[in-house]
Amino acid sequence: MAMARTALVTLLSHYRRHPGQLAMLLVGLWVASALWSGVQAINATARDSYARAEALLSPSLQRLDRRDGLPLTHADFTALRRAGLPVSPLLEGELALKSGQRLEVLGIEPLSLPAGGVGGAATERRRGGEGSSGRGDDGDPMGLLEAPGQTRLAPETLTAFEASLASPLGSGASEGARLLTDSGERLPPLVTDARLPPGTLVMDIARAADLLERGARIDALLLAPGSQAPLPDAYRRAPDARGLSPGQLSESFHLNLTALGLLALGVGLLIVHAALGLALEQRLGLLRTLRALGVPGRILIGLLAVELTLLGLAGTLPGLLAGLWLARVLLPDVAASLEALFSAPVGASLSLPWHFWAGSLAITLGGLATAGLGMLWRTARLDILALGHARPARADRRRQHRRQAGLAALALLAALALWAWPTPPGTPRLIASFAMVALALAGSALCLPVLLSAGLEGLKRSLTAGSPRLTLIRWALADLLLQLPRLKLAMMALLLALSTNLGVAGMVGGFRLTFLDWLDQRLVADLYLRPPPAAHEAWRDWLEARPDIATLLERREAETRLIGAGSDRPVALQGITPAPALTDSWPLLATLNDDRTAAWQALGAGDALINEQLSIATGLAPGATLTLASPTGPVTARVAGIYPDYGNPRGEVTLTVKRLIARFQAPPGSFGLVLAPGLATADEARLRRALARPLPAADEAPAPTLIDQRTLHRQARRVFERTFAVTRALTALTLGVAALALFTGLLAQSRERRARLAPLWALGLTRTTLLGVTLAQLGGLALATALLALPLGLALNWALIAEINVAAFGWRLPLHVFPTAWAEALGLALLVALLAAALPAWRLWRAPPRQLLEEFAAS
């Protein structure tokens, strides 16, 4: 034991003599664990919100609907209960608050609702240690019936609506406070329930029906699990009409974050791997001495493993804390993105289970163990005499290059196979696409040292000895070949960071151009008005009589299912007014015979348009026939065309407003107002003032919501920026980690580097010339890496929009190329290299001649 303790202290004393290597190891672990744990903390919080959303109604409950497609009413509930079926009515809708916010409302009937019906699955998930963080009544639903009733909501929702609460006691945001609807009605007192997802209100179905103005209509009948009673012929078991869960919809978003986190983790571990390799080379003599003094090889390897564990804990634990800070900074942008893209509300505070800590620590320490296996393997294989050779021979380097080239070829061939061949059955296409990208990046990174070495060798051979300048260039190339084994990991990190930045920047830039053009084509009205539902018809009549409004574009929405031909999937319905002001600019991807005019005429005659997502998911093309379930029975329509619908993860069918009202009883929606040409500014201002007030004929109804086109554009741009803020932040941090890898690699070999420069100084070269050669070497190497990153970044951009985006969202973006981003990448690579070389160059500049000669003699 004493021998092992002494040997461990001796091994650790190396870092006292080389504090830069210790800092290199700890910083690499710190940044790797910080980025990885930050991403995982965001994902864990989002998934907790998804779990509550998915468990809002127990998944064991079955839904019933009518076979004839007619809407369900309380009469159906009464008839089924009298037939002995344990069903319970459900009402779902959206409620607008006085503050302008909109919340999902769930109306339930507590007396007939099966036990665990609301939040039951969430309760099960939270048992066993996690507990509940709610302040309110998480139990008996009978409180919903007791006067004055209850409005149950998540604690995060209560906190978010502090400004819009009207408490009868004037106490602000507290339990028992009351929310006001846009019509001035008060909701029942608030009670928090930690099992509910953010943005959802649960109340008694009678109160919900009054607030949503549903009358006797209900949305679904829930059948208790385990019921074997036969259903009457008029009813059937139906799939969940809400379609995919938030977790399924946002899977690609979180997979993208995880991929970026893994990339950052890998780049950080490259720093660690380089530091461990350098530490091993510098301790080969020490290891030989310890072996000669009687320390067994197994104990020596065990001590090195203990050293790795101590270093891992010292670097990972602070990294976890930094990751939590990073997650808190990025979580608001992630929550806004998920709400905008997938209507998946996410809590604003971190919610981390115990396995998050264990998993983050295990991943980082596992990565450290992988990086340290090379050091342990070399120590175990080399005998005492071989331990004295610190530098590998040229033949060894060539063998290593051949092995790397072989591994790179295998990785690239595997990536090509995943792209060329169909995905195996049962394998999600999204996972296969990410695997293809990962293999391509790994193969390219493995190729890089081989290509750089071959390029330097070829360039050196092409230069013949002659003038002193050519001789100096040949020496610089030969010296760079000697530096390459220690700089290759930093160059690989730089390649991965630059190519990722180029790929993501190309995808985001292309999305920006396409998305903004699409908005300009779709948002053709000057003003958008959403009147209160009770006054919708009165507002329509008033607007149609206005001479200052050239075109009135009504829009409505509904939900249904695509049925027939073995398909049963939820789809969104959109009703539009096919006026020339809208149809002239609305983009269509495909129509029958490429005739846009005929497609719009067919829509007016009763045909349908579908979005690209539904076309890819179902294979529907122009000319095909689709069947939709409706309250009045099945509705068939021919597909007249396919339109792009960027940012929408769901399938959508577009009909005329008249048909949507007649066949699907769509609730009132909004109006787009195209103002008359040449309308004076004063007249437009008067119209805006009139639109901001209630109609005189309906003065009891609240004022409508008025938004102009420019405001919608600003909102869309803001959502866009927040959506990609996390991606930009992580790619920028990855580039920073790559710069850190280059800096630490140069710093670790700066002493040996100065020793090689001493003879040149003694031969008469000034330190200014030596500094110029050093900067030119590293700058040229970084530029060569950046040039190789350009095609890789372009390929990554293509993979993101043509493979991953299609697999994740069901729509494809056009490929855009940004030469300015390429120039920025080249300049960024040069800047990173020069900044990384700044401190070693400054040390060389400040080193006195005597120190240079002493270091040369010592080497």
C-alpha cells in the first residue's frame, strides 16, 4: 500500500511541474461536461413537461365516437351510461384571456371519470422519490364540483399569469385568484396541480361548456380501461384525435440538441486525449524508473486509472454546475421554440430527476475513460526498454496513418450506404440520418491528419534546395510535419467545429430566406382581425360594407381525421377565401398539369389543397382522392395541389371557408383585410381606430384583436430567431472549444518548440523572422483545414435540409449557398489559429537568447 501511495504521488507530481497540462485536462473536461450536461438538462426539463402533457388523460382510457361522424352530445353519454358502459364525457378547447393569452381548456365530469383519468400516469411516474412540487390539491377531483368550483393548472402556469390575475382579495398571484376571459367572465378559483402540463386548465365540463359556448356538444366519450361490454352499433372505438404527442413531435428538435451536445463533448474530449498523450510521452522515463524500482505493471496501470478518475471528478463536477447555468440561460429560448414549432408548452424552471446527475457524470467519465484507454494500453504493452523511446519512428507514423485512412474509408462507406440504401424495417429514418451524418463527420476527421501530412510531404518535395528563403520554407514544412502528431487532434476539432458551423449556418440562412419569402407570399393582407366569436357575423357584415376594404379574406380552422384506404390519422383543416389577392401569391409545389389557375378553380369548386407534410406522409399527389371524417359524415375531395407549409409539423388540408363551415362546423376565426389602393393615411388611421373598438350593435362584446402585417412579420422573425438561438449558441461554443484545443496543444509543446528554434536563432535568423515563420505555419495549417471543411460543411448543409429535415418534419427546404459564410469560415480559422499562437509567440519573443540555448541543450 505504501509503495502504491508513493507511486501515485510521484505520478501526480508531473502536473506540478507542468501546470499547463493539468489546466488543459481540467478545462477540456469542464467544457465538455458543461455543454453536454446543459443540453441534457434542457432535454430532461422538456421531457418532464411532455410526460405531464401525455399523462393529462391516462393512456389506458379509450375514446368513443359515432360511426356516422355526427358530433357527440350529452344524449350519447346518457344513452351509453344507461346501456351499462362506464363512459365519461370530455370537452377540449382553447380559451382567450383578457390579457390576450390563450390557454387549452379541458372539461371533465368528475363523478364518471375513471380513477387516475387526469394525470394518472404522471402520478405513477412521480412515485418513488420524486414527489410533487405543487402547492394545491393534487387529489380528489370532487373539488371541481363544489361551489364555486376549481380551475386546476400547473404551478408554472400560475406563475406565468401573475399579471393577468384578478384576485377578489387583491392578493395578486395566489391560489383562489380568478382569471378573466376576453369577454369578461371569471373562471373558477385557481388551484395548482403539479401533475398538469404548463398552459392547460382543467375544470368541470359544465363550466367549460359555458365558457367555450359549446351547448350540449362534447368532443369525446372516454371508456374506462378493462371494459369488455359490447358497444352499440352506432359507436366505435376511435384513436386519440390529438395525434402525435409533444414528445414525438419534438423528437427531432431534442435529437438535434443531443447531437450538438455530443459533438461538443467529443471536441472537448479531443483536448483531453491530446493532453493525456503528451503527459504519457513526457512521463515515459518516469514510468520506466518506477518499473525498474519494482512497481508491478498492473499496479502502475491501476494507479494511472485512479489518476484519470481523480482528474475526471475534478473537471466534471464544476462542469455540471456550469451546464446548469447554461441550461437556465438557454431554456427560455428553447421553451419559446417548442411552443412556436410544436405547441408543446415547457416549464420555465429546470426539472431534473436524480438520474440526470448520474447519467451526465457517467457519460463524461466514460468519455474520459475512452480517451485514456490509449494511454493505459500503451503503458501495458511497452516493456521497460521500449518505455525510453519518447518519439515514434517515421514508420510507426506511416502505419498509424494507414490505419486511420482505413477507418476513415469504412466510416465514409458506411455513411454512403445509409444514404443510398433504404432504411431497414423498424429503424426510424431520423436516427439513420443522424447516424449517416455522424459517420461522415467521423470519417472526415480521421482523414484530416492523413491529408495534411500528405500535402505537407508533397509540398516539401516540390521545393528544391536553392535560395535561403526556399531552404527556410523547406525547414518550416519539415518542422510542421514534426508538430502535426500533437496538433492533429486540435485540427480535427477545428474541422468538426467549422464544418458544423457552415452546415448549420447554411441551413439557418436558407430557412430564413425561404421562410421570409413564404411569409411575404402568405401574409398578403394589410390587417388581420380576430373578432370575439359572439360578434363574428356582425363584424363580417360591417367589414363587407366598408368601401376602404378592397378584399375580405376570411380564415377558419378545425380538426378532423383522414380516413379510408387503410389510413386513420389526425389532420388540421384550414378554410381560406380563394380571392385573387391571396391566390396570386400563394405558392404551390405541385398541381395537375402544372396549372395553378385550374388548381385554384378546383378548390373553389370543392376540391382540396394539402400541405407538403401530408403529401410526404401519405403519398397523396395531385389528382388523388382523400376522405375526411366530419360531423355530417365522411367527406371526399380530390387533391388539386400541394403547397409548402414551413414550420408546421402536422398534415393539413385546405378547403374553402364555405365548405369548412358547411361540412365541419368550423368555429369563427379571423379576417384578413386588404385595404383599398391609394387609401389616405388619415382614412387608414380612422379605420384602425374603428377596428380597435367594439361594434355599436354589439357593445357588450369585447373589442377584437387587431394585428397588422408588419407586426406579424416581426413576431415571425422573433420566433425564428429564438428557435435557432440555441443551435447558434451551441455551434459557437463548439468553435470556441476547438480554439481552446488548438491553444492548449500549442501551449503544451511551446517549450519543446522553442528548443527547436534555438539553432535557427544561433544561425542568424532574427526572432521577428522566427515569429513570422511560426505564425505562417499555424495559419497555413488552419487555412488548409478550413478549405477541407468547406465541402464537408456544404455536404452537412445538404444532409440537414434533404435528409434530417424531411425525416423530422416532413418538408424540404431548397439548398442555398452562402459564399460570404465560406469567406467568414476561412477568416475565422485564421483568426482562431493566430489567437491560439499568440501566447506561445509572446513567450518566444520575450525569451532571452540564453534561455533558448539552455532549452536546446536540455533537449
